[in-house]
Amino acid sequence: MCRAMNAKYLFAVWIVNILKVQAIIPGIPSAINNHPFQVALLSNDKFIGGGVIIERNIVLSDINAYNQLLLQYLWPSTPVKLTIRAGSSNNNEGGQVVNVARTVLVKIPENEWNDLSVSILLLENNLTFSDTIKKIGLAKELPSSLPLNCSISGWGYTRNDYVNLPIQLQVGRAMLVEDRNCNVTEPNNYLCLTGADACIGDSGGPLVCGGELVGLASDLQHCGTTTFTGSYNKIPLLYDRIMDVVKGIKG
């Protein structure tokens, strides 16, 4: 019994560390109509990260979203209401707020924790598309011509002292470069960027290059440092698996 309790406690500590809200450094305020595919992810009405609209009822985010509902399964007495806010420049008001019905974890390889993964969020109701709410297409292949100018966006911290979390959406310009030009934690899974950097609060947010979603903010513990950059999952590596799930949902 003691060993079981210790194991559960250690697992809970690990989950809590993962669920810490993962901003753009340096970033500038931006209106949502410039990034209409961006959504804010909320847990019990509290902002915890970002997401990306890929269909009227489907949002892509990082493993953080999946783990939120995993907590609900492990501790049923602690309710977790997961929602997304779309169509608003602010993460705490306006736009359309829709409940998340369920999440699907897509990962490579499937038998490891520290790997390439994203959460697919199925919404209870369809979003109403407008100038401030639109979907974005996924990149099927990694860009072959580098360096490449891209954009990142989110509501995370704009400095790595983690003092002020902005309410308004922030955007930064970043350049996608070859893996050997920077230090990422897992170069096979993550993209290499220079310029603006994602930080705590931006997890699940988009890296857009050429009008397509190329990356999704993930491991952001080293944001705003010269040693490691914030990490963005390589969406093209997950493209086929993501689309298989989307096709299953759409029937």
C-alpha cells in the first residue's frame, strides 16, 4: 500500500510539473484577426496554454490538454472542465467559448513518455467561422529551403523572469533554421528557431511558416536563454496520424 501511494504521489508531482502554464520573448501585442486559428486553452476557466483550429470542431494542442483530462480520470473527485476560447485577442474574455468533449493523444513512438506528441481536442459544438475564427492547414512536409521566416503567437510570459502574464495575444517573428545551428532538447522531434522564442504560457501554440502550421509549441522550460530554445514539435512527422484521427472523427 505504501509503495502504491508513493508511486501515485510521484506520478502526481510529475503531472503537476508538466501542467505548469508554458509567452513570446520578445513579443508585441496583436489582434486575433491576424491569427484567427489561435485559441486559448482553459482549465476550470483558468488560462493554461494555447491551441490551433484545424476543423470547426477540432483543435490541436500539446500534451498538456490530454493530461488535464487524465487528472480527471485519476482523481474523479477533482472536476476538470476543459474549454477553448476562440475569436478573442484576450485570453480571459470575449469570443466563443466551447467545451472540450474529449482528447486524443497522438505520439511517436507510442511506448515512450519523452517523445513527439500532440493532443487532438474534439469540441462539443462547432465553431462559427468568421474573420477572427478560421482553421489553418497542416504542413505535410518539413520546409526544404532554410532559413525561413515564420511567426509564433501566444499568451505566455514575455520575459523569462515569469512575473507578468499578458492578457492580450502576443506575436513574434522567428526564423526556422537547420538543427545544427541551435541547441534543442530533441532535434529529431523539434524544430530549430532563431529570433523570437516561445516561453511558459505558449504551449500548444502555433509556429506558422508560409501560411501552414509547421510546428506546435511544446518543451518551453528553457525559453529566452542562449543555451536552449523553446521547442516546437515537427507537425509533418505527425501529419498522417493526425489526419487519421480527424477522418475518424468526421466519419
